[in-house]
Amino acid sequence: MLYAILCYNSEDAVGSWSKEYHDETMTRLHAVNDKLARQGRLGPVARLLPTTAATTLRKGRETLVIDGPFAETKEQLLGFYIVECSSLDAAIETAKELAVANPGTGSYEIRPVAELHEHTIGRHQRKPAA
């Protein structure tokens, strides 16, 4: 099953890292990425730009387009991974590896992905569930 691992942290905390600290963190994260890729389990990975670059479309009686994120929170969605895991426990273990590689506080939300389209992750081609 595919799982989305959503990475949350404080933009202010991450933005205050020195270049050296940032580079060290990215090296550790790339090691986890490389391991998942070798195992054929790594799907799309994205690091998002800060929420100051966000635009929100709010539904209601009128559709509103708003600059910035939809809510003020202490942690922001900074990026995500799509990974192939045999179970929720395996997805949790993968998130723990990412957490060890990424210092400080924050959280990782783990959600099963609804597979609506045929896709390939690693070496495996998958068809959506009927």
C-alpha cells in the first residue's frame, strides 16, 4: 500500500538553521531517500516553499483566493514523501527513520493513499483497487 508521510515543523525554526546545519540535515535525509529508492519503495518527494509563497482557495458561497496559508499554526507542512509500505507499522518505521534524520521537533502525519490511477513506484507497477 502507498502511504503519504507529511512532514510538519516550524518554518521559523528550519529557516534559522545555518547553511552547514541545513546541509548536514539534507545529507541525512538523502541517505534515507537513497535507501528507500534502492528498495523500490520511494515515490514522489517534495519540499514545499514557505507558507508566505502559498495561495489558498477558500470555498463557500463565494470562492475566495487568499494569499498565504489557510490557518495560523505552530507547525507548517514543509514537505511530503509517498512510500510503498507493506503495512501501517512499516510506514511508521519509515517515518521514524525520517524523524531521526531530521533534527528538532515537528511531526510526521502518516496516511494511506487512495490509489485512483495506475502508477509505478520503484520497480512495481500498480493498478488502482477496483
